[in-house]
Amino acid sequence: MNTIKSQRLARAWSQEQLAELSALSVRTIQRIENGERASLETLSAIAAAFGINVTVLMEEDSEQAVSGESLAQRIEQARTQVGQESRFWRSLLLFVPVNALLFAINLLVNPQTHWFLWPLLIWGGVLAMRAARVFWLRDRWSRWEQERLQKILRKP
């Protein structure tokens, strides 16, 4: 619950009463309580109505900005992950027909040697490494980094 709403409810004030005491509109109070950012002037008016320092209300505003940044960061990480997975699946979908075509060409041109195995094995190995990195190692690596960071931060 945000600080303004909790302060208002602790005093058993309605939004209308807070709006009247702070010389703001009820709609402004509603918007702020619903999480929208408030100007310094608005926060000062509300703090004066509560009889508290405006920094108390500003601390929560900065905490919300930090959580908004972490949300944006998580969205960007998710987009990156989806992009990596998409590139992997496109590569796999290209791998199958190209290697089938190389196999057919090999059988038609020179069935005694199996040169089609070289591109099949090399490309398949690269795809296997990419799949491991995209689907398996990414989670384990990031977990290890977090655990290591926490371990280092706990040391005196």
C-alpha cells in the first residue's frame, strides 16, 4: 500500500478530506494513490496536510521508480531470451532441409563417400551448443552469478 493512502487511512480521512486539507483535487489524490507520479509541489501539499516531512513521501516515489526500472530490465531480459530462442528455432528449421538436400546431392553425385556428414556434424554441433546455452546454461549461469554475488556480499 502506498504511503499516502496508509497515512490517510491511519488518520481515518477520506480522499475528499485530504484533498480539502491539501488544497488539491480529489482526482489528484486518487491518481497518486493509484501509483501515478506526483510533482514535488503536490507531495509538499500532502505532506503539509499530514504534518510530516515531504522526504517521507519522496522516498516511496524513488522506491517505485527503482521497481519500475527493475520491471523494465526484466522485460528487456525476456525480450532478449525470446529473441535467442527464436534464432535457435529458425536455425534448426533451416538445418533440417539443408542437410536433407546435401544428403540427396551426396547420394546422386558420389554415393561412395559420405561428405555430407561433415556439414551435418559441424552444424549439428553448433546447434547443440546454442541449444545448451539458450535453454539450459543461461538459467544455471545466472543462478551461479547470483549465488556468487550474494556469497561475496555476505563476507565481512
